[in-house]
Amino acid sequence: MDSLVKEILSELEDHGTPECFGSSAKGGEILETTKSRKEQKQIQAFQCKEESREVTNNGLVSIQDGNITITAPRNNGKYPTIAPGQHVRVFVNGEEVSGTTVVTENDDVIVLPDEEDPEVDYVLEVDEELMNAHLSVRYKPGKKYKIVDSPPVEDLVITAKLDREIPPSRLDYCTVLEELVQKNIVYFDEQKIKKLLASGKNLEREKIAQGIYPTPPVDEEVEYIFQQKHISSSSGGNRPVKNVLSVKPGEVLAVKKPAVLGEPGIDLTGAVKDPREPKRVEIKVRRGVQLIEDGTKAVALIEGRPDVSNGYLSVFPIYDHVGDVTPETGDIEFNGDVLITGNVEDFMIVRASGNVSVNGYVANSKIYAGGNITVKGNIIGSTLFAGGMSALCKEICHYLNDVDIQLQKLVKAINQLKKKYGQKELPVGRAVKALLEKKFTKLPKLCVSFAKSMEQREEYEVLDASVKDLIDELAVTFYAYGPIRELRRMKDLLTLKKKVKEAIYFLESLANKHSSIYGNYVQSSTLVASADIIISGEGCFQSSLRAGNNVCIKGNKGIFKGGEVIANGNIQIVEAGSEIGCTTKLKTTAENSVEINQAWPGVEINVGGMKKTYVEKETNVCFFISEKKT
């Protein structure tokens, strides 16, 4: 070994100094070639390796082409070890080892590389309705590994590397066909299946079969013709004003479109799938509307405003008052909507069961509306009451329901008396009188007391005339046992019962109506609304506002100075109070908030009983009660 090293070194010395390259214009710089440095490193490594081999007494183990060679140690040197690595199994003397094992030259060592067989998995899914089938295929190639060679070392971890992959066989069409037959599937796309399988690619829920779905039917439908009419609009003040849609007597309001039956389909097994039955509907009508042509059309009976509420079609009359409301024209009381093109002058009263719109101002007057109130001009020294009859309608409904139950029992009792009376004609008037005296004693008292209580309610004046007439009729009929005079026939009792039922339906449609007030400038006035109060102009001064929902004063100035706001919703104001400390109170419930861009001293906020009074000017105020953490 020493002679070999000397020979290599001598040969390198004979080549002399490494060749130098010519110097550049900047100066000659001698560079050692990369080749000579590499050769020196190889020689040094070779020397170290050979020297280590010469001095070691330890045993060695090597592997070449899968064969193990073991060299015994010398002079009590260390025995070599082997351990299985990735993708191999190692057997020593017939037993498989899993960890580091000492081996000798007498041991029988066998190394087996791993092999993985190719796999083909597939799933054929059919939905519960037997209308769709999907195929999923996963190809997994097989793998063959080869033992990695190793030079002699003292401790050897035997590993194997991937030698080659074995492609799996493609899924056979007959295999898929056989399973389709087992599932009784007769409708499928044969060409698509063959094409998918021929690609040899993995498949993820590919649709291979689909039945023929039934054609869905066309349900009966109510088409409201009046909703297709063009509604013109104009703008005035700070908000748009929508003109009221109106119809004339005899005009078709709604038609019922007939149903169309669906077509049957076929599932994957060839069974017929019937379509569902079409849904049937009816045109529901109330006041001002009549059904014709076997209930397939609804036409207007009166001129007015058509409306659909809770599925019922009605026509409400509209009163268009041209000019101002003055003592010369008289107060306005109307069961429907009122549009006033001019002003409402001093000390006038406007009552309407629907909406009230005023293009001018309202001064020192009162407006009561079952719907919304919109005033484009100023509101000064006036009282506006919008939709407050919601609670009243619910109260009257409750009363009339009690009356209806009593009338049902009264009719039943009369029929029983008729059977017992025999062949003679029963005197209905005297029979009703006797029943009221002995069994239904509460009914007369209920009707009379309720009528008297309604006379004390200011908002009662806004209610529809037919309802007020019915309440009066019930009181008069049952007062001092009047039925002996008023209800002489069974037909009279049934007619009264029908009126009660119709009134209940009508009031239910009004009970949940949310009515708002829209204005621009308010001074020294009282505004009450079952829904929102929205002031979009300069603001409110020394006024009282009560809203069932929100109050929003956010116009070009949005001022609320002096007075009180009580709301069941959120309160939003641009500027509250004044520099001189004008008392201004804002109150809402615990679930809502008060937001003010600028609050002056003297502003008092009450949210769910939590109060705060500002003593200094503050901006961007948002007052609310946070949720309690449990």
C-alpha cells in the first residue's frame, strides 16, 4: 500500500507546478486548477480509508446484488451488526429480525425486498330513488423493490429502493355489467362505461346511469292582475311620494291559472315513476271584491285601492281631496285612504281607516289614520295618530270571538228546543229570551258594556264603519233582552252570527298592520305611530314622539330640541338638545339603543331603565345595555 501511495505522489511531482494562466490587464493572478484540487482530496480520502482498514480489528459486513458478506473480527474486535431498514425483511438463521442484530460469518442471512401487488377497487352506487348510478374506480400499481448495495461497514442498516412499478389490470366491463345486473339496473350508458374503463384513470363518482325523471306539474296559481298595472310616482320635499293604485268596478283583479299535469318518468330498473299531483289554490276575497266564473276570477265591486293582506284580496276606497282642508270644506272622515293635495288648516280633523297623505302643511289640527301618515310640509301645533288602532283591533277581535262562541252555543240550544217542541213552530224570539235569562246571562252584559267602553276610545272613531255598526247592533239587540223583538226567526240569528265572523276576519287583517309617520319639520306637536317615526327634514322642536318601533331624525339638520321621544325600537338623532340646556328626553327598551351624533347638556337618555343625563356637550353617543354574560 505504501508503494502505491509513493508512486502516485511521484507522478504528481513530475508534472511540476500547475499551469498558470495569462495575466489580465489588471495584473497576473495565479489560479490553481479545479482538477488538481479535486485529485488531492481524492488521494487524501483514499489514504485515510486504507489506513483505517489496516488498523481496524472489527468485523465487517457488506452487501452486493442482494448477497451478504460477513468478515469476522480479529484480536477480539467488535462483531458486525445488521438491522432491517425500509422495504426489506431480514432473516438470520431462519428467524426474522426487527432490530439491530449481531452476526458472524457462520450465520445464514437472507434479505428479502418488499413487493406490493397491483390493486383495483371499485364502488357502484345507486341512490334510494333508483334514478342515478355512479361508478368510482381506484387503481393502485404494484411495487417491486431492490436491495441497496453497501461496501464493508461495521454496522449495516439494510434498505431497499423502488426498482419498478407494476401497472394494474384495467377494470373489466363485464365485472361492472355483472353488478349492474345484480342490482336490477336495466338503463345505463354502455358506451360511457366502456370509454371510462378504457382510459385506465381513477374515477370519482362518475355518473354512468340516469333514469327519466317525471315532468313536474304546473300548480294552480293566483295571478294578481292589478299588481301588473303601472304606478306613476312623483317626488316632493325630501322623499318620493308614491301615487295610490286604484281600480274601477268590474275590473279584473285576479285570475286563477289552471294546473297542468306532469308526465311520468322511468327509474333505472324500468319501473314507472308517477309525477306528484299539482297543488290547488283558491282566490280568497273580502270587502269590495267578488268571485265570478266558478271562482277562477275576482273583480272589483267598488272604485278604490286593491290590496292583498294575509292572502285575502280586498278593495279599499280612496278619497282624493283637492285643495286645502278648511272649515268651509269641513272635517274629513273616510273609510279608506285619503290624499290631500293642499294644507290642513287650523282646528281641522282628518280621520281615515287607511293612509293619509298631505302635500302641504298641517297646522293646529288632528289627523287619525289606520295606516301611514305622510306630511310633506311643516307640522305645527298638531296631533298625528298613525296605526294606533292595531291594539284596538286585537281587543275587538277578542270580544267578537267570545260573542261568536256564545252565538254558536245559542244556535245549538235553539235547534235542540226545536226537536223537543215537536210539530209546532218554535217561537224563536221567546226561546232566545228564555235562554238569555237562564243560561246565557253573560252575553247581554258583555255586548252592552263593550259598546260603552268603545265610546271612550279616541282611536275608535278611525275604525271601519261596518265594525262600529256591528258593535252598536250587538248592544241594541241584546239590551234588555231585545231578541224578543229583533230575533224573531232562526235566519235572523244566523245572519247576525255571519256578520260577527266577517268582522273578525276583517279586523285580523288590520291587527298586525304596522303604520308609520313621515315628516320634515315638527314643532309643538304630538306624533304617535304603531311602527316608525321618520323625520327627514330640519327636525323636531318642543314635541312629543311615541313609536312602536324606531324613531329616526336624520335630515339635513336632524335636530330634536326639547320634548320627549319614547320608542320600542332604536332612536337615531343627528343633534339632540341645545346649547342653553333645553330638557330633552329620549327613552327606549333594554333591547335597543340610542345613537346621537351630537348631544348637548340637558339631554336625558333612558334605555331599559338605565339613565344618563349629559352635563357637557358630547359627540358620537351610542347608549345601549350590553348582554349579561352567564
